[in-house]
Amino acid sequence: MITVIEVGTVKASRGERVTGHLEVGRTASGYTLAIPVIIVQGNDEGPTLWLNGAVHGDEINGIVAIRKVAFSVDPKELKGTLICTPMCNPPAFQVRHKLSGFDSLDMDQQFPGNPEGLLTERIAHILFGEIKDTADYLINFHTIGRLFLGRPYTVFKLVDGAKPELLEEIEKTAKSFATYLNCRVDLRTAAGELPGRVEGALDVNCIKNGIAAFMAEVGSGGRLEEENIDIACTGIRNVMKRINMIPGEPTAAEEQVTLTWRKFIRCNEAGLVFMKVKPYERVAKGTILAEIADLFGNVVEEVRAPRDCYVICARFDPVVHTGDRIAFVGSC
Ligand SMILES: [Zn+2]
């Protein structure tokens, strides 16, 4: 029977909350790069839930939500173990940027990592090495980019070769997080939906290792949004209730929508964008999502919904060039 849980140099016994760091590298000037770790081990046995934040360095809401839950859970009432890495990408966080300034890699495209690779690949390797034999469940916290306005939603992926029971458990767990919008992304058909190497995502690699993992997108990038942080805290506690780590029933969402198709809507013209819709809004095909005006004030483009859809996130930064992303939309 395991009674001590270890991550890096952090060790937690039954009934303990312990903090420390997982060292992941050094900078040229000699500073140690380290991921903060919080482990809360309950008095009683149960599952291990891993909460990971800021894999993109400018996504702040998840850091705060994870921290709030980690320090409010009572180890004496907890079953199982909560392991938290609220900020797992120190080089990117340090410069308030999505990507590391050292190697320009997107860390959520580098898993399971490479011990002989660039710094970001090595950090991914060290972190995933800790996660893969420890976690039963994992929530990877993101926000949408800092150019956008977002409200919380979940993303769960259908990964080829994963057991149907695992995928079912992931969907149920993600929905217990209780956000209005929930995205079921089938990786066999969603290729190209998002730019980048999706097979290197943390949740995908967890699923390949039998861990019930999903993403929680909890608002807007580069900002600290109390309302979205509260929703994220409730979501984490709901998941913990669902998997019997803490007592009580998860609070149900008033209404939930499962999106199976998603698309970034781009502008063809340029200038300043005037958004006509907000995140969570349901719009009919042809609805004007945004007007683009040139610097003389002339409306040069009306960007319209390509089909009946929900707005997942909307442009926040008003300056747009040709081809910029205006909104992220989805439909069932
Ligand atoms: Zn992100």
C-alpha cells in the first residue's frame, strides 16, 4: 500500500498538504527553472487527480483556480490524492507569453517530450514522466489566446486506440465540470481544425496512457477573471465529487451543449473590428458576427456566421489584419 506520493523532491504522506518544486532545467545565468508542485494526500485511499496549468505561459485563470482548490481542500476529508502543477512552463510564464522565449516551442505540442531535445521538450518529458505513472485523472487548464474574450468550456478528445470505457469516462467527467459548452473533438476527423501538432498535446498523451484527461478552457488569456476562476473552482470540485474524492453531488449545469464541429472565422479585410456577438451566443447562419472598418470609419467587411452555431470565443483585441481570427464557433 503506497502511503507516500512523490513528485520530484516533493513528498506527501497520508493526510498532508505539501508544497515544493520540480526542477526542469537552468538558464545561462545559473537560475534554476522549476515547476511549483502542491500535493494534497487524503487520509483515505482514492483516485489521483492531477491539475495542470499554464502550459501556455500567459494563461492565468487556471493557475489561480488550481491554487484556490489546492489550499481549500481538507486532507482529512479527501479520498485519494490531488497533485497540482499550477504553472508548468516557467520559461514562457516568465515572459508572459504563450510560448517559451528560449526555443519558441508550443509546450502543449511536445508531449511525451524528449530528454535530449530543446528545453521545452525536456520540460515536457520531465513533467509527463511524473504524470504518467501517477495520475488516474488529469485536467489541463488553458484559456483562449489573449486577443480573444472567452467563457469556460471543456474539450475532450476521441483518441484512436483508446478504450471506449475510458473515452466514456472522460466525457462524463468533463461534463461534470458543468460548463455550458463542451467540445467533443474526434481526432480522426478534426485534423487541421486547430493549427499545430495535436498528437503532442498533454491530454492526448495521457489518454494513450490510460489516464482520463480533458482540457478546461477557462476564459481569456493574459487576464485574471474572477468570475471565470470561480466557475473553474466549482468545476474542479464537481469533478472531485463525481470521482468520490470529496463528499457531495456535483452541481449540474442549467443546460449543456456538446459541439462536434468547430471553426475559426477569419476576416478578409483589415482595420478595426466591431464585434456583434459574445461568447456562448447562439447565432443563425448568416448572422453578422463582426464588422470590420477601415481607419476612415468605412465598413469594409461584414463577417457572417457560416452556419447555425455557437460562439465559443470572440475577438477582444480590435486591431485586425487580413486573415486574422475574428471568432471561434462550433455546432453540434
Ligand atoms: Zn493554451
